[in-house]
Amino acid sequence: MSRTLTALAATCMAAMAALCMASPSGDGETPPGNWTPAPAYLPLFAPAGPRSAAYAIYVSPLALDTLLRQLTAEPSLMRPPGAWTATAMLPLDAFGQTGGYDGAKLARLYGSQRARIARGPRSAGGRPIENWTLISPYPTRDFTRLQPGTMLIVLNVEFP
């Protein structure tokens, strides 16, 4: 690869990293609660290409039920029927098909265990701006073990 292409690739990677670290709602803050940005998960669970900038991923050491109790006081979360209710799902259904992860490896990691998930929208000005998916437990990036906390996948629905 030529030096020009190498420099261009490095610039693009830096720009994508900056986008991934930004808050999905554009306010520069992590979501309410005990979350740590986890952009290294984006290639695994977000679509490839420019659309990946609409996603952000966070992790928390807290259990799903604890986080859901904390989120009941969050006024920006919308509460349509069925939202924010923990449900057991097969891991491939919980994580969807948009990322570049190895589905067979993820299924082997979970074995007979189900992932517990909760989903719901976040709003600003009375309109949905984000869709949240909370998943517990969640895999390490190398899919060698399950973490006991919770992963939050945020999709910015206002992304161009």
C-alpha cells in the first residue's frame, strides 16, 4: 500500500474512532447510569461502513435488573408497551445480524444459556432519537467468556 493510501486509511480510522466515542445523541455524554464506552465492540455488533457511526456501545458491571430499576427514573426514556421488560433470547436473536461477529462462536459461548435483553426508545422533545438494547451477560471481545454485567447497544435513529 502506498504511503498516501496508508495515511488516508489512518485518517479514516481516526475519524471513525472519534465518531464511535461520541455520544449517540450528540450531547457528548454517556447514557444515564453506570456505563463505560466500549467502541471496540462496534465492528462486532454494528454494521460495517458509514452506518456504523449511528451506533454506540457501552458496558456496565451492573446486572440487567439493577440497571432497569435505575432507568425507571430516567425521564428521557419512552415507555411503549413491552419496552424495558427483560426477556430471555437466543444470543443470535439478541445481537442481531448486522455486525461482523462469528455467529457460531457466539452460540457456542452461550451454549444452552440465553441472553437476557431489554429494549426501548429514548426521546428528546417528545420524539424518539435512540433505540436501546441492553444485553446480559455479554461476551468478551474475543468470545472466550461471558461477562456478568450488561452491554448497551444504542442506535441513533436520527442519523442521516
